[in-house]
Amino acid sequence: MLRHLPLVLIAVASPAAAAPAFQDTATLDRAVAAFAGKAIGDEGGARTPVDSRLKLAACPMVSMAWRSETHDAVVVTCTGPQWRLFVPIRTPAVVPKGAAPLVITPSEVAPLRPVYVIKRGDPVTISAGSPGFSITREGIAAGDAVAGGRFLVKVDSARAPVQAVAIASGRATLPGWTE
């Protein structure tokens, strides 16, 4: 039994040895921070850490360079197993010289209200068609609608309302049809 022990150890160790090695993303984070001179999240540093779910082939030596003169990203490159990674940098907001900061108080902001092109009770023309044919039906809007919004139209008093998409005042189309 002892003479077979080395074979068992080799068999147990071989799956681990056969597993591919991946690049440690924490090492890339530290390298980018050293290259940029700022920590992750700081102005001038990486916006976020490199995604740890990336499965990059292990690289013995990475090289780094700025993507552009604006220093908005660091390009991390490996030439051994060939791969390239762009790490976005948190850049400061650029304010033109002499510009005063824009300050808006809550009292100056008007609440946004929807602009209804069709209101309940309005007469509506529903049209649908394509090159070569078209169909048009008249009805009464059963609800309010903004342009591009869906609403119900009573076409016949005996039947259930039809769903339509508002186009403009008094005009609509069926869902799935374009004008």
C-alpha cells in the first residue's frame, strides 16, 4: 500500500495543477492606483475596482498607459497571453474659467406635469395600416393619454373598449402599428 502512495498523491494533485491560473484583479487594482497616484473612488483614481468576475489569463508583467491626454482611463495590457483592459478614471467636473456655479433652489423648480394630447370624452380617430391598405375607426376616449401613451377607446357601445396609442390631439393608432 505504501508503494502506491506516490501515485495517489500525483492523482490528487494533478487536477489542481491542470486548473488554469487567472489574473488576480486585486493586484490590477493596486497597480492602477499606483499608476494613477490616487486610490479607487478618489478624484483622479479608478471609478470602481476591476470586476472580480473577470477571468483573464495570468500575466507575468502588465503594462499601463493613459488612454488619452484627458487621462480618463488607464489601459492595462498584457502581451504574454494577449489581453487588454480599460479602467475608467474618476475625472473632476470641468468648470469654465469665470463661470459661477449654478444653484437652483427648490422653490424655483416647477413640478413637471404631463401634457395630455387626448382627454377622456374626446372624439378619437384610430388608424392602422401599411403601404397598400389602411383602416380607420371613430370612437370616444375612455381616458387621458400623453403622446405615445396607451389608453382605451370606446368604438361601439355594445363591445369592450379597444386599446390605442395616442399620436396627437384626436388621433391614435393600434399598438404595434406605426404611423
